[in-house]
Amino acid sequence: MDSRRPLTGWGRTNPSVATVHSAGDDAELARLVTEAGRRGVLARGLGRSYGDAAQNGGGVVVDMTARNRVLSVDTGTALVSVEAGASLDQLMRLLLPLGLFVPVSPGTRHVTVGGAIAADIHGKNHHLDGSFGRHVVAMDLLCADGTIRRLTPESELFWATVGGMGLTGLVLRATLRMKKVESAYCLVDTERCADLDDLLGRMAADDHRYTYSVAWIDCLARGASLGRSVLTRGWSATVEQLPRTLREHALDFRPKQLAVAPSVFPSGLLNRATVAAFNEAWYRKAPRERRGEIQSIARFFHPLDAVAQWNRIYGPRGFLQYQFVVPFGAEETLRRCIQMLSDTGQASFLAVLKRFGQPSPGHLSFPTSGWALALDVPIGAASLGGLLDRLDEEVLAAGGREYLAKDSRLPASAIARMYPRLDAWRVVRRAADPHGVFTSDLARRLGL
Amino acid sequence: MKDAIGNVQRIVVLGGTSDIALATVVKLTQARPGVQVTLAARPSERRAAAAAALEARGMQVTEIDFEATDRTSYERAIASVFATGGDVDVVMLAFGLLGDQERAWQDVDAALALVQVNYAAAVACGVLVAARLRAQGHGAIIAISSVAGERPRRSNFVYGSTKAGMDAFYTGLGDALERDGVQVLVVRPGFVRTKMTAGLAAAPLSQAPEQVAEVIVAGLRAGRHTVWAPPAMRWVMSVLRHLPRPVFKRLPV
Ligand SMILES: Cc1cc2nc3c(=O)[nH]c(=O)nc-3n(C[C@H](O)[C@H](O)[C@H](O)COP(=O)(O)OP(=O)(O)OC[C@H]3O[C@@H](n4cnc5c(N)ncnc54)[C@H](O)[C@@H]3O)c2cc1C
């Protein structure tokens, strides 16, 4: 079942046409890989990376989502084996009732295990638990020569694959160490922060007390209120912490989809005025301070998932996400970046700030200790390219980096400076795939 | 590989000394240095000067020989461009001859020279480039046509007829390539003050190559199929196309 069609990432920019192949069994995929043409092969999950990471113009893109079975579950050890096309949404629905939660959850449940490994995703618990790859015990990788290798964290190829953006092979199966939980709820503290100093101060002071922590910054607030934000932090709730009415069904997980965004949105719907009004209302709505609130996992982790295909609201020209991390000590860079964004008034919803903990051994893994900021920006303003290029320079000067799973516009020259282990990764990749069978638009654009 | 903002990484110009093409390359690469540009043209001082000018702006320029009257030459040139290096984001088809109208409509050799370059070679190059961009699954072709093709005029209908032909071909090619992720932009400039028109009296709405470049880059980024330069030409031509012949003939165009 092949079809030639255009693909984009979540940002809906810069399409390319590929032969999309729905993944069959191991033997069939091995044949596909060994018979690959000049434009190569690439795995694709649920297409939630923002830019061109899951595109392979002119080549073959293997849609892995047909391979989504859960192969084994051990509630004692919390070890779960799954096919790589299984989504985190599916794992939550299936395994939360058994008291198992995914070790790392991004801002959407609609990502595959393969995509989570390839981008080495991080969640609100990065400061404690690190990124997704740390919780992978083993995986099966279909390599360029058609063989399937069982990789464990002792091997270099394992860490070249974790964060390797699909460029080492097709991840077929993985064994994950899940987190044991008593409920499908979180105990959440919410605080309103007046400005950036207030926010960073609070996060630095007691983030370590919380399992999960994230702040939403209003990027349109200026002057003295630059960096005004809402900080939400919490823990997985124990049964005892739940109100009586929830205790009996503590592990129920039935997230509701509230709406689907219509398919046609005009460009420019989101402008400075509409976004500023939204941000103001949102900030006022948050409590100045509230402790110990019980929130469902869906509400706490995936508020955006309530509206399916919300990426359409940015209109036909699409949008991008700019996400970077700068080391602790580079707070001034963070401030300048937020300032530059707020000065130019490039409309953006809220920016998300996280505190990252220890880096992962993945060569191209994004998280390193420091402050990570992410924000969505619509494509449109002619000045956008220049602004982001200047932000890149700020990030680079501070020793920071940007996230490949979000990137759709970095210049190739920036990559080696952001990822000092790029050359080491290339050596491992070349050994595993000497002819560059696995490739993507992202890899071509950045010269990976 | 181009990016979400529209930054390109590799451009190929067939007819690499065209003023409009060079202005477009400058405009298209303004934001970032280091873009790879291939200038395919006859070896000449002008080509070298064009390459030097682009290099001075931070581009990595390659010059290759390209002769539109010689099938072996253009086939080889296009094959070599796509044989190595990264994906090509934009191919500009910018070669063309204005010729001597009065000779061209009375002399077979002069007529065929225009047909050969402006139409036959343009079509052949389109066929060759289209196959490569399809294989990439992305890319854009910018074909420099002319308003002269929209309604033939007594003063340059041989040139106009070749442009009408190439314009029709590239317009159709755009439809053919739509499902392959390849954009074809047909550009219909009015009178442009370039080396090609040097010595001719400038027509109304005449413009500099930079103004045409502006229109081209905007059209490319907006995903257009046809643009007129200046944009108002679209409406002017729309009127001219519908004028009764006796009236049209008396116009000083
Ligand atoms: C609303 C939203 C919120 C997000 N929040 C976060 C967040 O908080 N933290 C975070 O880290 N990320 C976040 N992301 C990004 C997302 O987690 C990553 O882009 C993830 O990789 C998407 O998974 P996917 O299955 O959609 O993969 P795709 O986007 O389809 O592919 C991403 C990459 O993974 C590779 N890949 C996919 N499957 C396989 C496989 N089986 N074998 C080998 N390679 C494979 C692809 O080749 C590609 O390079 C968010 C995205 C959205 C849309």
C-alpha cells in the first residue's frame, strides 16, 4: 500500500513528496530497506515533530503507526515491550488502569514510541528523571544491511539512535521501564509570577521538591512585567490524596476530546491584538496561588490535546516552534531572547519554560542542564527569519542549542556548534549505515 | 533544501548572466550567506563578473558552460548540476534572445534562431529539470516569460510567439508537477531596463531588474503559479488582450 503524497510536520510548512509505505512485518521492512533507492528510507510516527524531521522528499517514508501492538507487560518490574508505532496515548489508556504511567510525557500524548526515542523527548520531569532514552531498556533496530540488532544502553549505536532522528535505522520494538503510579491524577501547585526574576527564583528554589514542573510565560508582557508567568508543579497523586469520590476509580483514564479545529482558517487570525487579549485573560484566570489541586493527567500534561488538529488555527502558511536551552548562568540570554520576541511583537501564544537536569548520553539528544524555552510563531511577518537568526546567535553565544524535533529553519552552520558530539555521532552512523540509506529532509537541510 | 521561512540552500540559473536572474538570486539569498549558486551560461567575461559579484555577497558560486543552441551542451550541463551536491531548491530559466524583429519575420534563419533558443531549448530544459525535481520530491522552477507572449504585437511578434509557447509549456508543466511537490512560477515582466533592452526606448511601466526580482521572490514564497511585473501589468494585459484588433493595432505599444 504505497502512495506518493506530500508530507509536512506539525507546523504545516515546507512540504515534500515521498512514497509513503505503511509498515508491514519485519521481513518486508528489511526488504524495503535493502532495496532502497537513491533517496533512501525514513521512519515516520505520528508526524508531531514540527519541521521536516519526518519527511524524506523523493524517497520512501515508512509509516510506523500500523505496528502498534503492546507485546508484553510486567506490572511487577514495570517493564513493557511495545512495537515502535504504538502511541503514548495508547499506552496511557491501556496501562494506567494497571498502575503504569509513561516515564516521560511530552505536551501531547499523540507521539509514537519510535518518535519519542528518535527525538529523545523530555517532559516536565526532566530535572529529576531525564529524557525518554534513559527509560528504554532495549530496542530492536532494523539497520541498513537489513539485519535487526537488539540494542541495549551499553552500545554506542543505542545512544546514536536515541536522539538520532531516525537516521540510524527503523526502531521496530522497544522495552520501556514505566513509572508506577497509584492514580491517573496529579497533585498540583499553581503560582502566578510577576516577572522573570520572580519565576526563575521560584523554580531554582524548590523545583527539586516536585516531580513535574513547567511555567507558561506571556511573551507579550513588556517592561517591568517581562516574563510574567504561571508556574505549575506537581506530583503524581496517591490514592490517599484524592477526594473520596475519585478514590474508587483512581486509575481511570478517559481523556475527552472537546473539539476538532475546522480545516480552513484564514492567515493572520492570530495577530498581536487577539493573542494579547488571550494572554491577558489567561493570566488573570490563573489563581495567584493554589496548592494541592487535583488535576487529571490529561489536563495537567496535555491541555492542547483537547482540541484535535489545533495546528490548523495558524492558517495555510503554518507555523514553527522555536525551542532552545541555555545553561544555568545564562539567565541574561534568556531575558534578552524573551525581550527580543516581545519587542518585535511576533504573535505567539504562550512560551513554555522548563528547567532541564542532567544531559542524556545520546549524541544528538537535545536536553542539557539549563533553562529551556519553547514558543510557537506563525509564519508570516517578513522580519521573522532575521529575528530568529539573531536569536540563534544569542543561544550559540551562551553555549546553548536548539531542538531538532522542533526545528524547521536552522542554518547548517549552526548545528556542529550546538551539538559538539555531532562528529562522534557521524562515526557511529557511518559504521551502521555506510551508504546513508536512512535520510530525511532535516538531514539534508542541516547536512547531518 | 529550503526551510520553513523560505531560505534556500542551492539555486541554479540557466542563462546565468541574466540581469533579472541575478537580481532575483541576490534578493532570494539576502538573509543568509553561503548559499550555493550555479551559473550556467556561455563562458564569458560577463559570466565571470556575475560570479564575482555574487561571491562578494557571500555566495558559493560555480560556473558551468551552457549553450542553448546545442542540445549536447544543455543536457550535459543539467545532468552535471544534479549529479552531485545537495538538493536544488530553485532552477531559474532565464536565457532568451530578443533578436531583430524585422529580420526575424522575413528571414528563416533569424526566425529559427529565436524559436530554437526561446522555445525549443526552453522546453527541452524544462523536461530535463522537471524529471530531476520530481525525483527530489520538492523544488521550484522560475521561468522568465514575457508580457509579449500574451498578445502579439506588430513590433515584436516573433519574439512574442516564442514566449507565448514557452509560457504555455511552463504553465502546463506547473499543473503536471503539482502532485510532485514542485512549484513552477511563470514570470511575465513588462519592459525591463536590462542589457537585453539596452538601446530600446523604454515603454510605459518600465522597471529595473530589482523590481522584477522583488515580485518573483514574493510570488515564490506565496506559492504562486504566475506573476506579472510590475503587478499592475496583469490588469493592463487583461485589457489589451480584449481590445478589438483595429484599436489594438493603433496603440503605441
Ligand atoms: C503539541 C506538541 C507538544 C510537544 N511537546 C513536547 C515536549 O514537551 N517535549 C518533547 O520532547 N517534545 C515535544 N513535542 C515534540 C514531539 O514529542 C516529538 O517531535 C516526537 O518525536 C514526535 O513523535 P512522532 O511519533 O510524531 O514522530 P514523527 O514526528 O513522525 O517523527 C519524528 C522523528 O522520529 C523519527 N522516528 C519516528 N518513528 C521512528 C521509528 N520507529 N524508528 C526510528 N525513527 C523514528 C522520524 O524519522 C523523525 O526523525 C511536542 C509536539 C507537539 C505537536
